[in-house]
Amino acid sequence: MTETLLKVDDLKKYFPISGGIFGRKVGEVKAVDGVSFILKKGETFGLVGESGCGKSTTGRMLLRLTEPSAGTIEFDETLLTDLSKKQMRKKRRDIQMIFQDPFGSLNPRYTVQQIIEQPLIVHGLGTSKERSRMVEELLETVGLDAYAASRYPHQFSGGQRQRIGIARALAVRPKLIVADEPVSALDVSIQSQVLNLLKELQSEFKLTYVFISHDLGVVRHISDRVGVMYLGRLVEVADSNMLYVSPKHPYTRALLSAVPVPDPKNKSNRIILSGDVPNPAHPPEGCAFHTRCPLAADICRKVRPELITDEQGHAAACHFI
């Protein structure tokens, strides 16, 4: 039986809204509103949804780069939400992050050698000579030449910079990597190269991924299981193939209908959602999706559906499944 590496239970993040002359709290934005999921060792869990649904905030909370408002995060039998900042800093050796912007996430004043070596220094790993050798090995592992170590981020293309970011994340040999939209800023041809690299590294280094993206096509290529988020909540969680073949939630169906099909003869029926995503500061009563859902009924406006899992492990939060 595959061991559980990460268990997230009822995770929430509410950002306060200030107003008035004295800047008092007048409300809150419910960026993440009760997310729960389990991640097995060696698995890739894709987290997908529209911009502003809370997926990146969820990813940042896993490393406590953003502090949760409520809920628990259990990683490798350690409750991360109970750790002090000092203890959490040590634990981050096992959890690393690949950021969306391959340029903004790299210090432009540092050489590639310094960028990749920095986490090794922070965690006290190796001598100076050993660290230099590790950097060279990591660069070769991600498909870059060793001479790149002496250059600066601006001297590389976007795809090469993201490879540097991946090398930095690998430097301390983590168990879990949170990849936040790691290919969204790259050309399509480069996206496939980076995705294939991530899959190869997963096998070589026995990695577990939380892969965050708004692109369902990308998520399908790399994920074992997928969680679909809407307005801070998970509305569907399933095995990747199962989700794409037989989606249960109307929001998931709408997202999948928008994915381009590389066959001009195959004309899918596009589902157009009416209206805009509700304001997370004032989410609707009942089901958060009912304001845009073609199936919405009175019960949807009053009762929030629970995320129910069937015998095949396919979970969905909808009154009509």
C-alpha cells in the first residue's frame, strides 16, 4: 500500500479587508475556503481552476509562505501547522517550490552558481567544493551545460531560466515539490520539454508533486489525480483519466469543453458559462457555482453540497450527481 505523504484538512485562508478612517477590518476575502485532499508518495496531484480560484494560495500555504487562517497540513507524519517558524524553515528542505515566473523568481544579481547553491548553504550541506560539484551535476541533470554556473539569469531564455529554478528546487533533495504554474509563461514547444523533464526527474529522484495550473491539457499530461477548484473550494477530485472521460461537476464539464482538440473533424460542444466569477469577499449562499450553473435549482441556492466520494474514488460537490 502506498504511503500518505501529505494530508490537507479543511484548509482556509481569509484575507482581511480594511476600510474607514482608522483602517478597521470591514470584511474578508475567502481565498481558500475549506480545502481537503490526500497525496500519496510518488504521486502527482494536479490543482486546476480559473484565475483567482485560490489554487496558488493553497500551494503557498503548503510551505507556509502564506499562513493558513484555519485547517491543518500534515506532511510526512509532521503537523506543519503546529511548527514554529524556525522549525518550519528546517522542514522546507523536504518541501520546495517551483514558481510561475522564471525570471522574477531568480535574483538578477546572483550568478546561477549562487542561486542554486543558496539553499545548500542555508541548510548547511557540503563544503564549498562539494557544493560547486553539486551545482554542476544539477545543471547537467536539468539539461544545461556546467559553464552556465558563471552566468546571470538575464543571459538565458525563459525555458532555460525555469530549468535553473527546477535545479534550485532539487538542490536539497526534497520529497515534495509544489509547482505553481511552472510552464504558463513559456512557449508551447518549451512547455512540453519542461513537462517531460519534470516527469523524468520525478522517477529519478522519487519526487511527489503538487502541480498547479489553469491549463487542463497540461494537467492531464502530468497528473495522476486532479482536483478542480472554484471560488476557494474543491468541487471535484478524481483520477486523471476518470476526470477527463466522465466529469461529474458541471463546472468541470465546462472547463473541459474549452480544451482545444487537435482534430478538425472532432467538434466538441462548447459549454459557455454565463456571468462572472462571484466576488470571494461576498461568496453566494449554498453552492458557490449556482450563479453560473445551467443545472441550478432552489436547493443549490440554499444548501452547500458536500464533496462526496463514490466507490471508485471519484469525488464531486453537486446536488445532481
